[in-house]
Amino acid sequence: MSELTPTPAHYATGFAPVASPGARILILGTLPGIASLKQQQYYAHPQNVFWRILERLFDIPADAPYHMRCQSAQDHGLAIWDVCHAAQRTGSLDSSIQAHSIIANDINGLLKTCPHIALIACNGQAAAQLFKKHIRLARAINTVLLPSTSPANARLRFEEKLAQWQVLKQHQEAQ
């Protein structure tokens, strides 16, 4: 097997979007990490602060069962997905995603299903860079770069991340 051929141990395939037709905000990550893949849940790593941030912004209990968190996110007009449908990667770090192996998700297809999405929030620099490189939107939509909720992004404290993620609540309230 050549070095470029993905192997099951190193090839990650993402999940279906968490979205409903009434979604107004799309939160994009890169690709689920090992903890998320094992649990088949977005942002499952216990030190990832994604669900804690949604708890503070939208009163979605971070310790609620996963299906209830997803339903609450949808009830608040949020959609959750990743830029990458699949890619070869060793470990969970976004920096380990091998560029040649990326298969992007059909973001434009999701936008047709969820026509009210007016803001795309990239969860971290890697998501923003992959979005810019791999996605050509069929319609103009505001995008915002937010600090990664990953435990690998330790340069900002939780409260600093939360302050920047407030833009989601502000966007929702402006609608």
C-alpha cells in the first residue's frame, strides 16, 4: 500500500449535518476528531468547549444527552457540520489533515435545504482556511472566524472564546 493510500486507521469520515430547514446560522468545524468519531458525536472530546459555549449562549445544557443537545441547537436556528466530509489524518489535530485527501462536504446543498442560513461561523482557523480553499458558495453569506473550541487551542481562556462566540447570539437576536 502506498503512502498516499488512505487506510481505515487513518481515514476519517465525518457525520451528517445537524440541521433543520429553519436554520439561520451554520457552524462549521473541520473534521471530527478521534473522540468524536468513537462516540459518533460532534465535539465529543471532554475538553472541547463547544457545548459549554452553546450552553452559555443558548441555554443548551452541555451535559444533556447528545440527541437533546442537537435538537436544542436546531430549535435555536443553529446548524452544525464540517467543511470536510472525509480526509486522511493521523490523530485528531487539524494540522494533520492531509490536503491531497480532502473530500469537502456539499455546503451549497445544505444551503438549499436550509435557505435561511445568513451566517456561517468557522470554528477555528483551520476550518476557515479549508472553507476558503474548498467551498465556493452559490450565494453570498456573511462568514465569521471564531476561535477554535478545541483543547488544542489553549492560547485563549474559555471566557475569551465565549466573548468572541457572542456574535452568534447577537446575530440570532438581530433576526
